[in-house]
Amino acid sequence: MDYRGVKAITHASAFFAPFLVPIIVWLLMADREAKNMALQALLFHLFMGILISISWALSFLIIGIPFLIIFGLMAIYYPVKGILYSLQGRPFHYPIIGSLVG
């Protein structure tokens, strides 16, 4: 069975529940590919949250501003790309995290 909608919702959760939805999908889904995608999404959201927090703290020293912009754009771009790939049925892996989890 194809779980395109579940995968798309997992990626879209970056905009409304970045930790809750991937955890629920990971716990409740039996499909290995959907579980793998949920774990990747969860780790991506966690790491991006940490990186954006560090960048925000360093923005007071001005060096964090470029990092804040870059990580903020990445936190938007990759979930949207994941949504589009999931709806098309194409495989998608988050950068760096996809190779660690997959």
C-alpha cells in the first residue's frame, strides 16, 4: 500500500506540529518506509530547531544572522520538497539525516 498522504502530512508537520506528528506516525505506522520518513522528519526538525536557536543566540554578535537566514530557509525548503516528492511517489531523504537513518 502507498502511504503518500501520510508521508506528505509528516513533512508538512514542520509548519504546525514538528515533533508530535512524526512521533505519532513513527509509533502507529506498520509500513517501514513511512516509519523511516517519520524518523527522518523528526530528526530534521529537531536539528533545525537546535541550529536556529544557536543562530538566534549568536545573532546578538552579528555572526549568527547569516546562519539564521540559511537555516530558516532550509527549514522551509526541505519540508516543502518532501511534500512534493511524497505526493508524486518519489523517494525523498533529508540532507545528512537521510543517509544516517536510511
